[in-house]
Amino acid sequence: MKKIYRLVYEDLTHLGGPMGTEYTTYSHMGTYSAPKTARAEAAKNYARKSGKVVKALKWYKESPTHFRTDDLLFVMYHIYEDTVE
């Protein structure tokens, strides 16, 4: 059994509209062999999209197998840990 880490991009740009019309969308950004690699890819993606210099993002543990960043105004990143054979 091996652990893998799925990086997911949550698009928050459709929030803030009239009640009942808000929604978010999710995009799979890749599967990684280490959480450190997934976190680095999220920071690189955020820096490219925001135009800000970012070395690392702050991560929170939501559950034993789910980590997330803060709401970064237009995006939120998630890492899910899975086990494969």
C-alpha cells in the first residue's frame, strides 16, 4: 500500500452574488507522491495566478486525510491523502 496526495483547486470567483446563485467549482491539479510536492505546486500556481511572490502557503488540517489553505480571495487549495495498492 502506498500513499498519494491529490491537489485540488477550488475556484471561489463565483461567490458574493445574490443569495442562491453562489457556487464554487473544483479542478484536479495532479497527484503527487509527497505532500511537500503538492504544497509547492499549489504555491507556484497561486503565485502565477495572483502575481504575488509566494514561497509557501499556510495549510490547515481539516481531517487526518484532508488539508486546505485559507480562502485566498479567488481560490482555495485542498490536498487529499489516498492509499493505493
